[in-house]
Amino acid sequence: MMYIFALIAAVSFATGFGISHQISKAEIQHMSDGIAAQNMEAKLTLQILTEQADKEHEKALNANKQLEDANASTINAINSQRDAFKSQRLYDTRRSSGNCTAAKAGDTNAITNTTTNDGQLSNELTEFLKSEAYRADEISAYATLCNNFIEGISHDNK
């Protein structure tokens, strides 16, 4: 009889262990299937986001190239204007002839005005004004480039 009880206990244990193993195996399979589904969904999401990022990167490269081309053409236009303007003299349109006082006869301390009164500015002043105008044009072109860049970014983010 003792053997029968031992045999019943062993069969009961084996049956319980088998059922427990089958339940665990089913749970593991269910979790494995869930993980596989999540991995598939993650791969699809990654692929979609990668394609979107590639498109946006391509758009950014094209926008950058367009801005660089526009800046280069603006700088070339500024340089050609500077070169064309190089030989020109500047005039003071407010200078009127005859506004200088003449030296009195017998006054030896007075300095005689030897410049012509045709309205031309001095070479130094002309070159200074030209260089400042060139610098202002370059800064204006750079500011326009920055503005276009920022407008492009804000337009893309809408």
C-alpha cells in the first residue's frame, strides 16, 4: 500500500509539474509573441521616422545651398558695384561756391584756401565713405541672409 501512495504522489507531482510547465510555456510564448509584435512595430516606426528625417535633412541641405547661392550672388553684386564705383569721386551737393571768407589784404597770418570749390570731397574722405558703404552693404547682405534663414526655420516648424 505504501507503494501505491508513493506512486499516486509521484503521478500527482508529475501531473502538476507537467500542467505547471505547460502554463509557463504558454505564458512565455504569449510574452514572446508580444515582444515580437512590439519589435515589428518599433521597426516600422523607426523606418517611417528615418524616412521623414532623411526628407527633412535633404530639405535643409537644399535650403542651405539656396541661401549660400543667394549670399554669394549678393556679395558678387556688392563687389561689382564697389569696383564700378572705385574711380568715381564724391561731391558735397550742399557746398556752395564762394562761402569761404577771403583773406584780408595785409593779413599775413591768414591761411589761404588752396582747394577748389567745385564740391568734390577729399580723396581720403571719399575713400573712407566708400569703404564704409561697402561694409554697410556686406552687413546688410549678411543680415538679410540671417533673416531668410530664421524665416525658413520658423516656416518649416509650423
